[in-house]
Amino acid sequence: MALPSQPVHLSVEQVGALQQQLSDMRHDVNNHLSLIMAAVELVRHKPQMAERMLATLAEQPPKISEALRKFSAEFEKSLEITRP
């Protein structure tokens, strides 16, 4: 990862956009984690639901990874951080 060689200046609008993207990412991750917790609780109280809940559980980690990847890409772009 290559950091910029000069100071990076962000406008108030750019900082606001990054803050909004961070907020959106946190919201998305919390939603996916909530689905995981709900599925686990359902299985805990109704073990017969385990097979149906497996898909929900398995879908969440990639969605969390994608939310983090998307935010990271925007963050790096805004701060002019490049990847080799």
C-alpha cells in the first residue's frame, strides 16, 4: 500500500461524504450481525429450524466483507492511497 507523498487535503464535503459512507457501512454490518444473532437465537430455541437458518448464517459474512471492502475502497480513493 502506497501512501501519498504529499499532504492530502479534503473539503468539508469530502469529509462529510466519508462520514456518511462510514455510517452506512456500520449500519450494514450491524444489520448483518443482527441477522446472524437472530438466526442463532431461533436455532437455540427451535433446533428444528437449523437447516433453514444455515443459509441466512452463511450469507452474512460475505456481505459484511463486501461492505468493508466498499468502504475501504472509497476511503483509500479519497486519501489517495494506492495498492500495488
